[in-house]
Amino acid sequence: MAELTDRIALVTGAASGIGRATAIRFAAAGATVVLADRNGEALASALAELGDPRHFSFRLDVTDEEGWADLAAAIDIAFGRLDVLVNNAGYGAFRSIADTTLEEWRAITAVNLDSVFLGTRTMLPLLEKSHFGGSIINMSSIRGIAAAPFAGSYCAAKGGVRLFTKAAALECAALGNGVRVNSIHPGHVLTPLTAKVHDDPAQGAKLLADTPMGRAGDPDEIAAAMLFLAGDGSRYMTGSELVVDGGSTAQ
């Protein structure tokens, strides 16, 4: 039996990169996957790649409270529950604190941190109905553990995801609702968003030099860790941070 057979999984930021790789992994493991993203064209392509009518997509701006409510209602009507929530959507920017506008700060924290709060709060009632025990996986970063210059807003947001995850995990445990909450912390992973970093050869070379394994990660390698946190193999893990970074934070 596949590891996620009969489970309903929601993945945000599912149109590309780690989110898309996670949706593919989950589907291969037997889950019915709800793919959410604000990029409608890429979302349709990701859904088509899964090649099975049991999956469906939902166009979502993860910073929109009403959009989350509409998605929860759609999942409730279709399935009556949710088993796995992957709060994956996010982005970052290299910019000095002095050059960061308040608008840019709020945009980065909204997509990376507010979305995790909104997704968790909105989907908890459905996750509590899971027959398997609900699992929330929040996308943080090694920058939620160890800071870097010229990434203040991103570090703040991802650090917030890390501690919000722990607080939510303890709250769910105290409530006895059966929902586990963990965060995942990738290092440098080559995705359509991060590939732009390599447009600057010096910046790309520095990222690889800072990674002991000497290469960027592949989205599927992070998706494999997502699958572990979604399934029964991690059923005694909650409030944990899973680091997948090629050794970067070991230095």
C-alpha cells in the first residue's frame, strides 16, 4: 500500500518548484492532491502532469483570507476532511535593510508568514476530522535558523514560521486534536525562483561554496522529506524542524 493512500493533501505554491515536486510525490504515494497557487496557467500545467481526475486545483492568493475560506469550503464539500496541509508558498529577495521599503517588508512577510497562519487557522477544523491524524508541514528555510546579510525580511518571516510551527504544535497537542505540526528547512534548492540568483555568477558561486555538499538541492529531494512528514513514519514528530540543506547549517 502506498504511504498516503486514501489521504487528502493540500499543497500551496504547487504550480512550480518544491510545491509542484511535492504534489507529484504525494500523488505517487496514493494521496488525492489539492494544488493551490495564484499562477493559473502554471497551476493547470501542474494538475495535468499528475494525470488523474481525482486531483484538483484551486487558484489561491495565500495572503487572501476569503480565498482560504472558499478553499476550505470546497474541500469540505468534496471530501469532508483534510489529512495533510503543506504551507509551501513563499518567496524572498536580496536587499539591504536600508533599501527595503515597508511595502516590500509587508509583502514578503505576508506571503511567507501570514499565509502559514491563515492556512493553519482555516484548515484546522478539517484536519481535526482526519482519520489518520492531521499533519501540517510549514515551509521555513535555513534562514529561519541562521541569518544572512541582505535578507532581513526573509529571515524574519522564515524565523516566524519556525516558532509559529512550534507554538501551533504545542497548542494542538494540548487540545488533543491529533494534528501534528512540523517545519521543513531547505538550504539552496534550484527552482524557477532561485535560478535567478545564478544570473549573478558571483552570488551563485558563493551559495554553492557555502554548501558543504557543493551543489544545490533538487526540489524532489525536499519533496521526499515532505512525504516523510506527511506520513506515518513521522507520527511521533511534532514541533520539529527538519533541515535538508546539504550541510550548510552544520558549519
